Amino acid sequence: MQLTTERIRKKFKNNFDLCNFSINIARNMILSGHQATLGQLLVAIEERADEARS
């Protein structure tokens, strides 16, 4: 699956919300000891954004 920031951006009201959401997910991944690539982080952001909207 090819992710673009535009596809993810549509799920948030503005870029600040997207940025804060992304920082929190990345912080949680680091604190839990997981190493992730940018692609893995984008997938996690998209999945959790869908969960947050539900």
C-alpha cells in the first residue's frame, strides 16, 4: 500500500492536529521500545486515525 501525506492529511482538520497526533504515536512507539521506519509510522498513523474517528 502506497501512502501519501495527502491521504492522511484528509483525516485531520488541520496540519497541527496531524502533527500532534503523529508525534504522540511516534513517542509511544519509542517509549515501548519499537523501532520503526517512516513507512511503518505512516501506516500506524493512518490506522490509528481511522480508529480515533470511529
